[in-house]
Amino acid sequence: GRSLLCYDRGKGLEGVISVPMARVPKMNPDRSISEKGRIIWDATPINEYCHKTRHPPALQPRHQEVARAILWWRLRFPRIRILLSKKDVSEAFKWIPVRLEDSKLFAADLPAEYSNTQEGITIVYGFLTFGWCGAPGEYMHYAWVIKLAHEAFAPENSRWEDTVPYHSFVLMDDTVLIEPEIGLRPETSVALTEHLTRAVLGDASINEGKDWLEGRLETRKLIW
């Protein structure tokens, strides 16, 4: 139900702005080329009339913020390992719907050779697309709901797991967790993030394949 495939390009598509699209390969966590790819939607006709400043900011955490958080925990708990986890949201933009009347601005042409048709297909999207300048900011609404909900909780067993509330960094569709290895605090923080991500975006929003490589709690983690 995310997309509408239009085989008839007649009057029913009047007012629809349909643009070309391309596919680029994704990279695995070890920086090798993945068999999976990312669809890039050429939003130039739309972006010309819609600047990103008209949407919520999509500011990302800096390297020094993550380093400062690690050092803060090291000073608070000397000789205790600091564990890191990165939780990836699968198909992040595709979980964010657009209004029905706005879907005419989110369409793409699929040529005949790729659609097994004589004239090709026009795809009308009902979700945010990768390439529209407003997509990052609009997605951050949902990312910050997850972040703020996560930070509203603190360990129940304060004697063994400290009184400090849980904390996370949001790097677009990645949630970065930094926790000291005390009690079940790291595991609880990870489980809470997973629960909140599914509650906000959907049951299939956790990238299970990538999570097996990057989601585990470790002392060394490739974040950026």
C-alpha cells in the first residue's frame, strides 16, 4: 500500500509531477559494496520551490558529542567498560506517509524495459522519498519522539545501575547508545530503544540483518 502503480498515463495523472530515478549500491558496515541498493528519486523540480528551511531542522550529532559522552561515563565509573550500540531503522523514510493531496508531488517513471510493459509505469508514492529536501527534517519528527521517549526512562535498580536516565544520539536513521557495563543497564537501554522504534514506526522498522552486525554491545563501534 505504499505505492500506486499507474499503467494508464491518461487524464488520471493530470497534475502529477513524475521524475526519473536511479539506483546506487549500499555499503556494508565493513565498507564493502552490498548487493542491496538505494533508490534515488530526482526531486529537482520539487526542491526548486521547496527549501529545506521550510521544514524542521535535521541537525546531526558531532563527533565531539559522542566522545564527550564516553569520557563522562569513564570519569563516573573508572575501570568499567563503556559499551556502544548502533540501531538502524530499515527503510526509514518509507514509514512516513504523505497527505493524499500531496502525493502528486512524489512520483517517478519506470521505463518499459524495467516494467515489462509497452509504455512503462508511473509510480505515485504515498511516503517520503530519498531525494526530497524536506524528507530529512520531516523524518526527524519521528526520530525525536523515539529519542525523547527513551530518555524519559531510568533504571529501576538505581543501586546497581545508577540513577542517570538513558540517553541516545540520533544520526538520521541510526540511534547510537553509550552505556557503562553495570548491571543490566546496557541491555535494558537497547531493548527499550527497539521497543520504542517499533511502537513509533512499525514492527518491521528494525533492520534485523544490519542489526546483527552493528547493534551488538561492543567497546569499539563504527558510528559515522
